Amino acid sequence: MSRFKFNTIALFTTDNQKVVDFYCDIFGFETQWNGNDIDVEMHLGDMRILLFPRESIEKMTRQRFTYPSGINGTMEISFDVPTFADVDKEYNRAVTMGAKPIMEPTTEPWGQRTCYVADPEGNLIEISSFNE
């Protein structure tokens, strides 16, 4: 048995407020962030996402990093929903509320209904279900 337990996803941002608003308004995350602290912690059930300004992580680590521009194709955040119909509903709701559409809901040959949107920083978000 591993001694490691998955902790969280941290996203590096250029605009914490815009990203907080996105995840809270569209996906229902909650936060106690006061709008001034450098880092943000958001929760949705057992899920946890941290936000940290890109410039602050570089200062802290004394390293310069390169970041994808446009759509971040190096990772994705994936949310499961109960049914195929929920995939379509949540995709439409997310896009209507400002998420960038990447891939419309599609039923894949392996039995998953999936779609992709992007957050304001260009991070990919998958919304999917294996239940018709």
C-alpha cells in the first residue's frame, strides 16, 4: 500500500479573481479567499483546487517557468457527472456562462460521453459520464 494520498491540483494563474469566479460560478466550488491573499484554496465536496499566481511561484522557487499559451494541452481537470444527459447539460451551461468550448459532447466508442471546455487561463476541463 502506498504511503501517498493524492492531495490537490494547483493551477498557476495570471488573474486569480477571474479563475475563482469561473470555478465557483460554473462548477460550484466554494472558497473562503478574501480577494487579497496570494494563494486561493477552493473546495467542491472532496475535491480541492489551489490557485497560485505564476509570478509568485517563480519568485518562491527562484526559477523561471514557461507556460503554455492559448489552450493548455499539458494537463486536464476531469469532472464526472451522473449521466450522458448531464454531460450535454453541463457543457451547454458552462459555455453559456463563459467557458471556452473545445469539444462538444461526443459518445466515444469505449462507451464514455465526454466533452471539453477551457477555463480563463486555458486549462482543459473534461466533463464526462459512462452512464447512459
